[in-house]
Amino acid sequence: MQIFDALIYYPLYNVLIFFYNVIPGQDFGIAIILTTLLLKSLLIPLSKKQIESQKKMQELQPEMKAIQQKHKNDKEKQTKALMEFYKEHKTNPFSGCLPLIIQLVFLIAIYRVIINISGAGFVVSPGGLYAFVSDPGAINHTFLHFMDLTKPNYVLAFLSAIAQYYQTKMLFQSQKKNKTEEPSSSEPDFAAIMNKQMLYLGPGLTFFIGVTFPAALALYWLFSTLFMIFQQMVIFKPKA
């Protein structure tokens, strides 16, 4: 935990307070947005690798399902055939896991930063600041002079949920296009079932978090998701 605090938590904590200090009018909401955009920009290589891995797996899904159907009565042959298929296409179904785990670590860190500042009554702890970051004392916890970031906000929670829904739907669009080309099967499509559950479970969980925790966290989640949507649009854009 000390390594986590030293390498991730306190750098994010100080970046957030630094932005708060230099922003005219000292708007904590804008400081959160800038910190979010900086963090997501630094993580672009990881998130890009994760999205591209998901996209490639979706494109290969019809062929993978054909292999599974062909060897449905022999799991050993099915596994061997899939391994050869992954090797042939130079892909790994788990290649997107590590980038996702690293991003989750930073998500936990920014969550802790926001929750700890909120739990302290929006008063900064000087002991956690670097020498070049001045202590602002009590933080103005309103966003754009009207939104209280200490309390849950249903509008932010709803917008975050909608953004989460759209981002998830984008990830499944190519898979749905490929599905129309697959032969019909009497067996249930468990991948499609799981995708549908994720499509609604993710936004539902996002909304629940948004109406349960301080609005500062929902603000971070909203702009983090919007950044991911833009990145996915760039990656999924058809090549000329």
C-alpha cells in the first residue's frame, strides 16, 4: 500500500490540488476535469491496446464460434484448435486484461483521492502535499458556482450512466455486424447474452454510484467515459 500511495495516490492528489490552485476562481470541479483528462491522456497507450484487443477479438468472433461448433463434442480438440487459431492470427484473448487492470488501479487511486478529500470536509491535508504545491486550506466544493460536489447529484449520475451505455454499445457494434453473417444455431449465444447484460449492468451500476457517492466522483466518471468514447471513435473509424 505504501508503494501504491507513493507512486500513484499522492501524485494524483498533488496534481488535483495543483490544478485547483492555478485555476482562476479555484473551481474544484474544473480541477477534477483537468486531472481526469491528464490521467486519461497518460493512459492512452494502455487503453488503446485494450480497445484494439477487444475490437480484434470481436472481428474474429464468427470464426471462433465456427471452431467451437465444429468441435462441440470434443473439448480437447476445441481448445487445441482455438489455440492454433489464436497463434495464426497473432492474438491473445487475455491481452487486454493487463491494460485494464492497470487502468483499474488508477481508477481506485482517483476514487480514493476524491473520497478522502470529501470525507475530510474538503480540507486539504498539508502532510500529503509536495513542497512545490501550496496548501489551499479549505476547498471550495462547488462546480461552476452552483453544483455542490459534496452531495450526490442525479443529473451527473444520469449523464454518467448514459455515457457509459454509449461507450459499451460502441464496443459491441462491430460484433453485432459480424453476427448477421453467422449461420443460425439452436444453441444459446452466451457471448451475446453477456454483452447484453454488460450493456445495461454497467450503466446501472454507474448510476447507483453516482447517486450514492459525492458528485465529485460522478464528475470524474463522466469525463473519463467521454474521453474513452472519443478515443474509441478514433480507433473504430474506418480506414480510408
